[in-house]
Amino acid sequence: MSKLSLSSFSPPPLTSSSSTSQQRRSCFRRSFRVGACVSLSSVSVSCSKQPTVVVTRERGKNGKLMNSLARHGIDCLELPLIQHMHLPDLGRLTSVLSDAAFDWIIITSPEAGKVFLDAWKAAGTPSVRVGVVGSGTASIFDEAVQSSKQYLDVAFTPSKATGKVLASELPKNGNDKCTVLYPASAKAGTDIEEGLSERGFEVTRLNTYTTAPVNQADQYLLELALSAPVVAVASPSAIRVWTNLIPASRQWDNAVACIGETTASAAKRLGLRNIYYPTSPGLEGWVSSILEALSVHEQVQKV
């Protein structure tokens, strides 16, 4: 487990009418009890008195984390910070998989994996060999591998879950030309293609999707989120949105629990402190980082 003690997006507008805000607050207070799960516009809350952890993935993708934390008796506030949007290259991905064979398909995030699997199935499930950046991304392929193991081979994971290490360690077929298909977010860095190209790989990158900030954040729920001891984030995009939501007049120094080192490094660059992250990205390590952050918070509160 690692911790960084370290001291863009336009923020989503904080808009809500006075009457709507009052109705939400009234509903929230009536339902703010042990085991409650309340749907409030773009936010769900599960809490007893005050949410302990804010989960920030796209709507519908926080369930596993919230369930894991619930088993530790931890109450969560779901505040989605980003939304995914498909790009024109997604249509090309299906045709490329149908028309050409590659030595490697490189996948560096769960979302990229989900987008790839949809295109792969649409292309008729051709035989592919996949390299993933870490165990969290590899888990996206578990079900597909079980049902189509003769066509889908998740054959490589680097010794460290970063794009640079993946690019330096990906096996090459001797001195022959080695081709790589890299379907990625438009906002992903260039470490993969640059590192592989320097080693003589022929890389085709397709920007299949991108991320954008959520359109709105309810002011009352944002205040609850700002008061929570820990905010859990799974991407550099999400942490950028979060920092833009913090009012300039407010000194926010609670903990940030990141899914992995890449997101933690982005948090560091943005000047956040009390950053926790696992050495290997994935749900289990992420939960451990959140628990560590909460443990430190409780110790500080006792002082």
C-alpha cells in the first residue's frame, strides 16, 4: 500500500432551483438512516448519519465498490464526476478487427476493455491476443475468456501497472515486424505508442471514447461530499473534475483514495494531499487504500 503526502476541466455548473433544492434536502433528511439508499437526481446516497466515502465513477459503475465498502460497514455517497462518450473511431474498431490481424491488442483501462469487447463481438469474435496494464483491467475479460477462450487470450500483464512499463516489457516476435492495435480514450497519454514504436512495433491507435464532466452537481450534495473524510477516484479525468468543484475559498485537505498510481500522480500534480493508492490497480487494493485512509482519519480525529 502506498501513500503520497503532498500538499483542464471547466467545473460542472452547480445549478438547482431553490424549491427543487429544498425538496431534495427534505427527502434526503427523511431517508438519512442506516441502510438507506436514496436516489436524488444524479446522486445516490447510502448512509447512516454522514457519508464516509464519496464514490465518483460514472453512474451505474460504482456498485461493486459500494458493496465491498458496505461489508466493512462504510456508508457511501455516489457522486458521478465523469461520463463516457463514444467517438467515431469506435465504428472503425469493428471493421479493423474484422479485416486485419494483429500480434497484440493493448488495453489500459476497464472502460477501454468494455468498449473493445463490444466491438470484438460485433466483428465476429476473431482470435486475438491481448495485453492489459493490470489486474483491474484484466478482470473485465474474465467472462469473455471463459466463454471464448479459444479466440480471446489475455496473454500479458506488465510487472508494474503503468503504460511506460507495459511498452518496455511487451514481448516481441523476434526481429519480425510486430503489430499492435491500441484502442484507447482520446485523453490517454502517448507512453504506449511512443514506447512501443521506439522498440520497433507498428502501432495503430484508435481513440474509441472520451470522458467529459457531468453536467450538474447539486450544491447540497456537493457540500456533503466535501465533508466526507475520503473521496474515491478512478481516473485522472475524475480527479480534475473534483478539484474544479472545490470552492476557491475552501481549504479542502481530506483524503483521496485512487484506484492506482496513474490517478494518484494526477492528484499529486493538482496539489492534493493525503493521497492513498494500491501498488496494483484493482478493486481489492482500492478498498484497502480507502480503509487505510479512513483509519488515518480516525486516528487524527482522536488527537
